[in-house]
Amino acid sequence: MHAVLITGFDSSLKWASRLAEALAARGIEPRLVAPTSVAAHRLGDAQIRAVTERPVRTAAWPQLVAEAAAADVAVPVLDGPNVERFFRDVHATGGRPVLGAGYVGMVLYDTVSGYLGRSLADVLAVNSRTDHAAFRLAATELGLPDGNLLLTGLALLPAAPAAPRRGPIRTVLLADQPTVPRQEADRVLLWDRLLRYAERHPDRQVLLKPRHRPGEDTFHRMRVAPETWAASRDLPPNLRIDHTPIDRQAGAVDLLLTVSSTAALEAVAAGTRVAFVADRVDDGSLNPPLLPSGLLRRFEQIERDELGEPHPEWLADVFPAADGLAPAERFAERLAAVAAGDAPRLHDALWDSGVHRARRETEAARASFGSARRRLTPRRIAAGGLRRALAVLVR
């Protein structure tokens, strides 16, 4: 058996590569493929080498769909709308691979719409107990079967976090995000506060880790790069920009700072201290759902080393494994069971549900309306009016 895993940017490739190894361990040969239209902008060679040694091919969307339709397992690791588009296109071919889906990071917004975009999957990997409860509620109230929901945890993580590391703080890393904060003034303020932190702790190495290098891209497009800010500042000698992948620094970093990045979960998994910078707590910062973590701190608290410990309830929420299986392993195990016929496929039942019939009808109506609007150009509208006026004169 073989699986096709579709990836479009570096973090989704990282997620897909973990699943690929777990599938390979179960006798399902994985193939990593990226849509040509996306890979050219969001997935460079250096980004691929930093994540996996497996080859990543590119293919145009129709070729990708055809290849997936002929596979035993197909998992699109894309945003919700493109996952739904992929499922519909594969369904239209008549092929019936086992369809999987999941989330690359924390679910911090668009919870129900994100679930619905992925809900045609035979197996939908769910990252936390909170998300699982939200998805089950949505399925129940919308009349969808929920047997495809599989509580796994985030596929980037191990089954359980390492014990917290104590001791002095010598190295601090800020995991920057491309669009959080969104406003340039807020981003500059965040970096300036990091600079002040470095000045007040000259005995500590302070690293600013951009989401990607200049010239690279990812799912979220960065408008203002830290390098631009750094060029206009006199940085202290203990503060520098560092592009080393965070998972390669896990043992060397004593404190990870971020606003709402999934990198914090990876740090917690490695036993690293974490603080979610909470000078602004609002929907734009994507941090209200992180309040239960016990890790939100203002920068003035961070400067004084007033840090928190993860709340046990939150750890149990985001590390839900009860049997020692890592999230990617649990997901791969269920996909393999469905492919072998040992667990049910639910895609067809979901496809025939009223919710998904309505979604397809709505999408078709939107496409028809858009096509009609494109035909009604100003010139054609004017020409139509002239023809009607001439017809009146002739009569």
C-alpha cells in the first residue's frame, strides 16, 4: 500500500513528514507531493532540507488529484478550503482512497468552519480535548456522523511532554510569527521590548527567530521582517537574529517566548520554560484561547522572571495520549486500519449528508453568480442598453 501526502508550506511539510514516518513503520509507503502553484512560492529547497530527507515532488493540481485517487491513503495537509476542494475533486474521479485530514497548529479561530472544511475525511485527527468536544458538538447539531473524529494530539508532538527543566536562564528565544502581531507598530514594539530585555539581562543570550528567512515564504505572508527592524537599531551584543530551526535548539533554549505560536507546544514538549507574551490579549493576537495554559505573561513580568508553569488541565488537553502512542503514530494506526478494512470508512456517508449537499449547492451558486458578474462588464452593460434603446426607436 502507498499513501500520498499533499503539503504546501514548511510547517505542513514538517507535520506530513512525521505522519510519513509513522505510516512507513506500518508498511504504507508515503509519497510527499506539493501543488506546483503553491510550492513555487512557499516551499524552497532549504526549507525542505531542514524538515525531511524524503523527496518532495511537485505536481499540478489535476495530476495531484489523479495520483491521490489511485492511492490507498491520501492526506491533504493544507488549509481548510483547499482540503475540502481536494476531497471533492478526488470524489469526482470515482477513486476511493482512505482520506485523512488534520491541523498543523493550534485551533485558535474559525473552529467550526475549519472543522467543516475537513469533515469529509474518513479519519480527522484532532489536536486537543477542547477541539474534540467542539467538533463533536458541531457534528451532533448539524447531523453529521462523528465517528471519523480521532483524538490524537498535534502530530508534531510526542505522546507526553518531558519533565520541566530548571536551573538558570542562559538562553532566551523569541519565536516570531509572520502576522502576529499584525500591525507594524505592534511588531516593532514587541521587538523593542525584546531588545530592552537583552539590555537588562546582559548575561543571557537572546535570540530572535524569524518564521522564515528573507526571500522565503510560508502559509502566512510576513509584511515586516525582523531584519528590517534590526537594521535600524543598535542591538546589544547578546541579541541576535537566528534562523536555526527551533526543534534543533530545544535542549539549548532555557526560555521560549512567543505570542501564540505552535512553537510553544514543541518547547513545552521538550521541557523548556515558555511564556506567551500577553501585553495585548485580543482576537487579533490569537491568544484568548491560551488563557487556560497558565503561561500568559506581560513583558514586564518576563523581565523579572515571573514565569508560570503549565496548568495540568491544559497539559492534559494538548497532550491527550492515554496509551503512549505519539499523535502521528495514533493517526497512522487508524489510517492503516481503515485501509485494511478493520475500521469503517465514513466519507460517503458524510458526502451524502444534508450539510455537505448544502455546502456544494452554495459553492455552485457562488461560482455561477461570479461567472455572471464577470460577464456583466461595463462595456457589455452599455452595449445592452444601447441595443434596447435602438429597438424602441425601430418600433
